[in-house]
Amino acid sequence: MDDNRTADLGFARIDLDRAARTGDPEVVYGAGKTPEQVAAILTTLHERHPDRAVLATRLSPEAMDAAAAVGAEVHRVARAATWGPLPAQRGRVGIISAGTSDAPVAAEAALTVAVHGAEAVVINDVGVAGLHRLLAVRDSLESLDVLIVVAGMEGALPSVVGGLVGAPLIAVPTSIGYGASFGGLAALLGMLNSCAPGVTVVNIDNGYGAGVAAARICRVEPRVEVER
């Protein structure tokens, strides 16, 4: 049964009130859902909230095709789809990735940032194996309000960036690496043990979670000091 807060599709109860509660719209997590279910949820959310973008993440190729068939825009590198206009941008979030293999997670983070109301500035392939590449973009990093740093292997990049720049930094470990990386666990532990202060870590491959957190930081008004 539908009300003004929920749409019951039989296989799922869609939260229509999330934006009013949290400032962030409902998002479809596509893994484990059939292409038809993804398309139905996207359609319902778009019909109820045509004034803002809705997002579906972790889509299979078949689910992306189904989303495109009903009118959504597909983002194949990010394995995602959006439908509707993006909100006005507030704040600039840098998405810094170590290597090309990290691209799907970085793209998911960048798209999430845009859907949640901040500008995404993407800087690719600046991993610590070629430190000169990171130093070459240092000035660009210093102009950003929040940083999302995406890396696999040993996960060293957030520590290096955190030692260069003072912006809030969200580290995203990826499941990229050889056997001893244990599917991203090595990168996760390396980031959790970062010697650089101010590094916050999300779960393995969680570009979406990092993107939401970064956009929320950008929405916070600067605190004004009051003279006493």
C-alpha cells in the first residue's frame, strides 16, 4: 500500500521520504536485483521525484540495459544509472585514484558526489609507484574542499595525500591487487593504520559511501566565530 512516504512494489518498499529526513534521495543498490526490478524502482522514484536525480549503483550489464530502456542515463564505468536533473553544486570534491584499475570505484564516487549536490573533480592515475605524478597535481588538490582517495594494492596513497593537503580526506580501499592483498583487506588495514592525521576510511570498494559523506561535508555551513 502506498502513502506519501513509501511505495510498495511487492518485491520492495521504496523510501520516498529519505530526502526530507536526511537531505539525500533514495538510492537503488542494484546488486542482487533483477534488471526488471531495477527498472521498476528507478521508474517509481523518478515519477515521484522528477525534479531531482535518482541513482542506481552496482548494476549488471543487463540491469544497465534495462535502466536505459526506461529512460535512465547509464554510466558504464561506474556501473550505475541516473535519471533526472542533477542538483545545484555546492563545494568541490576531488576524487583521486591510484591507478586505472581503480576506475570503477572512483567513477562510482564521482557520480555519487554529483547526484548528492557537489562538484566532482576527477584526478586519475597518481599512485605512489610514480610519486612525481601526484606532486604534479598538488596545486589542484589544495583548491578542493574534500578529497576522496581511492587505492588498492597496499593502500598507501591516502597517507601520502594526507601528508600534503589539509582538506578532509575519505580513503576508499579497492579490491585491486595480487593474492596477498586479500581482496582489498591489505589496503583497508593500511588506510586504517595511516600515519597521516585526518584520514577517514570507508569499506572496501565503497565509492558510494565515500561520495555521500563528501557531499554532506560540502553542505555544512562554515562556522562563524563570534567575538567575545
